[in-house]
Amino acid sequence: MTFKIAGVQMDIALMDKAANLAAMEMALRETTRHGARLTIFPECAVTGYCFDSLEEAMPYAESIPGESSQFFEKLCQETDSFVVYGALEKIDDKLFNACVLVGPAGVIGSYRKIHLPFLGIDRFTTPGDRPFEVHDLGDIRVGMNICYDGSFPESSRVMALGGADLVVLPTNWPPGSETFPLYVINTRAVENKIYYAAVDRIGVERGFAFIGGSKIVAPNGYDIQFADHAKFEILYGEIDVEKSRNKHIVRVADKHEINRFADRHPQWYDAISDPKTDER
């Protein structure tokens, strides 16, 4: 039995939440008509990304649960499906770049972006302050990253070790990120033997032309489906959890077999989590 997912590569209107939510509703109804159980939208899909100050962005941020999650909760009830979308979360005077997983019963979980580039709203947000989590939807286990998090293999590995079948990456890839849809996303999938869905945006926002290139990748590292670099597009993929959960790969029985988890030697990886290595 498989679990169908969809990724919506779309343009986003800066500071126009009503327009963005309307476009997302239309896309969600389309994906669920085609049988998708989980629909993934880009980073900051509700608000846009290229804010010029914390003060400019704060009026568009929400609590979680909040207005947007309630909007999607109703849609998930109508369509019997799940959604991941990007938004800005405010906690007192702090702003987080977040993504939210919502189902028919409401918010299942959320993630606050940990790795922040000096770009757009991330110049003013606070780094995520919670660990990477894996959320069980019954038929599939899902982990969430956002954009630049995908550059750090440890984040995907932690969630894969936590049982994730699928890692979703809502993203806003700017120019200069072209190697990520070409190579990095496939590497994250194959090195963890999981499914990986990177959902980017298109369009231009305050001079930044986002590059598209969304894709869904299988545990063997091959593309299931990938998008154009400049147009609205919906991607679909079937998730077979047997393929993501069986880490033992037999290429030639008794002659060539590997297990990407059992073959690890964490006792030699101390430098990865040693803050002192940041000084090098």
C-alpha cells in the first residue's frame, strides 16, 4: 500500500496573505482530487520571504495554532488530507521561520528553521529552538526541514534515525542554489534511504528570482518527479514505506550487501557535534 503526496511549486505574493491562501486552497483541492493524502507548499508560502525588517514582517506573523492553521484544518477536514505549509511564527517579540503540519484534527506539529542564511526574512528571525521531530500520520512518518537546513546532512540523518519515511523541505531557493535540486536533495534521500520532497517557489520578490526545480526523490536517490525552473507546477509521488524502512540493500546476495544505518560507526563522529570545530 502506498501513500500519495503532492508538492505545489507556486509564486507567492509578498505581504498578501489572502491571495496566497486562496491560491493554496485552489491547489489543495486540485491535489486531493488527484488522490494526494499530503500536500506540501513552499517556505513562507503564506506571507512571502523578502521582508526588509523585523518590524515590516511582524504584522504578517501568527501564532501556531493560529489563523492559517485553522484555515487549513477546515480544508483538511473537507478533503480528508494533510498539509505542510510555510509561515512566519511569532512568540512575543521573536519571529521564527516555520512550517506547519496540519490534518483534519488540527495542528500535528510544527518546525522552526534552525539554520539561517543572511537572506530575506532570515536576517531577522530567531534560530529554531526545538529538536528535529518525526510525526506519525498513521500510514507514514514525516520529518520537516526548511530550505537552508537541507545543506546540513545531520538534520536529515537525525530524522531518518527517528523513523522518518519522508523528509519534506519547503524552500525558497535563490540564484546560486542550482546545485541543490540537481544533486543535494538526491544525496539526502539516498544517504538515509528515505523519500525526500523539496518544494520550491517561483517568481520574483524584491529583485530575487527564485529558481523552482522542486522535486520528489525515492530512497534509491532517483527522481520520482521534478519540476521546471520557471512555472507553476504540481508534483506527485507514491510513498512505499517498505522501501524507506528496510535499510538493508542486497545488490548481490552474499556478495554485495549494505545497510546505511547498521554500518555506521558513530563513535568516530564526535567532531560533528563539537562546537569547537566551528572555530576552524
